[in-house]
Amino acid sequence: MLYRMLAINIDGTLLKSNGRLAKETKQAIEYVKNKGVYVTLVTGRNFAFAKKVAKSLKLDTFLVTHGGAFIASKLDQPLHVKRISEEKTFNLVQVLENYDCTVRILHERYSIGNRLRGANNLMARAVLGSSDPLIYPMQFVESLGDTLIDNPMSPPKMEIYFTEPEERERVFTTLKSAFEGIEVLVHADGKMDILPEGGNKLDGLLALGEVLKIHPQEMVVIGDTIEDLPIIEVAGLGVAMGNAPKEVKHAADWITRTNDENGVAYMIKEHFRKQYKIAFINKMKI
């Protein structure tokens, strides 16, 4: 099988546990680019953060960001966007602010959230450390509901943080029963994502593939979380990181090393060294 696209998650996959990009990873991405393979990032992170990582990798491709709802290579020229409507965003906030949780509304240009409620140091780091305020401004207000009355928003994603798992379960049940047209994802760390229907990683990757005329069977996907499971399963070659949970490993075609052992670089060098450059294959009509 000729693989024309390489799609990679960021946290726990590309980045090491300390948040750094290894030199070996950068070299491997350059190596596979020279093979003519289209390299993209598929992440729950905001576009600004993903673009910063892409710049470090010398990528100027379309990036699948905000959990799959926002695809772009340039902020002002999105290829594909799914949004939660202004009305639904307001209604969600009205419900969520009755619970003990911190809500962040993630627009592609900035985020706005309510004050940290009952936050311990771990939760504060999760909320405040999830973006670089220099490239992605963060604002916190006393009442999101009041703020949205004057400044309505239609974001591609919302994030909810909890201090108690019981509160998270109550919110999950409420949202599933009271709202249509959204997807609610609970992460292993307890954080909850609210996405517009059709705005998840799988939908985003398939939408990008359709534009680029690249079939899922021509894709290699590397990931490490349950949220990556659907794209690993649909890919022609699904790769699980060594630090991925067992469910992801069981679904993958290949298990590489961990992110701290340069698993992405190892997989690329081991697999793509066997594949000719795409330009040569096309020329020889192989």
C-alpha cells in the first residue's frame, strides 16, 4: 500500500512528556516530507498552538484542530469549520454555570472562561497551562452567561473542567438528555469536551482527505488516546504510541515506542524507508 498522508496527534505523541519536540522527531518529519507524503496534525488543541508546533516542524499544511472542528493552514482562511451556534453556546453556559465546574469557550482566535471554581493546583495548571497566551489570548470572567449576552460566540469547541467525578457524571447526563447537535467527550484526565455534531477528529480527517483526494486507506495515523481510536481504526495503517492505553494498542496495526522514546521518529524511519518517493512512483506508474 502506498501511503500519501501522515496524520499525527500532538500531546503524548509528537511532544515528549516535558512538552518538547525532540530533534529526532523533527528530522523524521523532514524525511517523510521529502518522500512526498502530506503531513498534518490532528489535535484537540486550538489552531494557534497547533500552528506553533507545525512551524517548528516546518509544516505549511492544513491542520485538523479544536478536536476536528477547525481545519486550516492559515487562521483567516479555514478549509472546514463546524461551530456550536450562538444560541446553543449561551444555553449550554446557562446550564453549566449551575454546576461546580470551570467552562472555557474556545474560539479559534481566543478563549474565554469563568473563574476557576474550587480549583486545586493540578486543575489550575490544566486550564491555564493549556495554551500560550501570547499566541492565543485567554480571558476569565465572573459570569460567562452575562458576557455572552453582550458578546455572543459561536465556537468550534468548549472545554469543561471538574474537581469531582460525580459532578462530571451529572453534567454528562444532563447534556446528553437536554441538547441535540453536539458531541460530548470525556477524557481520561476527567476533562470534558463539547463539540458540534460532525466536528470530531474522524470527521475532520475524512473531510481533509476528501479535499486532498486521499483515501483513508492511504493514510498513516499515529495517536495515543481514546480520542484517537476512531482515526487509528479508519486509517490504512493505524499506529499506537507505546504510552497509549491498551484499547488503542489493540485497535492499532503497529505499536511504536513511547513519546519519551521518540516513538514517532522510530515509526517513520522504520516504515517509510521502505516506500519510494511518491513523485518517483507516479512517474514510473507503479
